[in-house]
Amino acid sequence: MDDNNRNLILAIVLSMLVIVGWSTFFAPQPQQQAEAPAVTQPADGVATPAPAPAPGAAPVAQTAEITAAAEPAARIEIASDSLSGSLSLAGGRIDDLLLTGYR
């Protein structure tokens, strides 16, 4: 076995030792299991599971918050030689811009 093969095998073995050691000492904390979804009982007697919330989702908003979110966000109009459209002020979204010189 020449030097290059020996160095390659040594590098692979050392890399594996580092990876195994790192995962042993610095392992991420195990995540908690989500609770079982609630089961609803409709009038016809057939049980159906309730839809599970998305992981990390915020709790259901109150009615006033829902109506406030349904209102359209304010927009800033843009008109220049190379751009036209508008920007949404809700989150700074750039969702309606057109390149006027692009063909």
C-alpha cells in the first residue's frame, strides 16, 4: 500500500471518529412528541379526528384578530423608467413589480 492510500484511509477513519464523537457529546435535544389529535363525535356517530395544528403554529386567533388580518394591507406604488408596480407594507413583501424594459 503506498502513502496516498494510507493517508486516504487514515483521513476517512479520523473523520468518522470526529463525527461520532461530535454526535455523542453534542447531540441535539430530543423533541417532544406531539399530542394525539382530539377526536370529535358528530351527530351521525362516526368519529373523525380533528385536524392537527402545524408544528410551531400559533394558537387560533380571536375573531377581532381574524377580521383585522383579512383587511388588505397598505401598498406603496412604484413607477420608474425600469420598474412599475407596488410593494405591500405587510411584511415588506415585494409581490407586484414589473420590469418595464424586459422583453
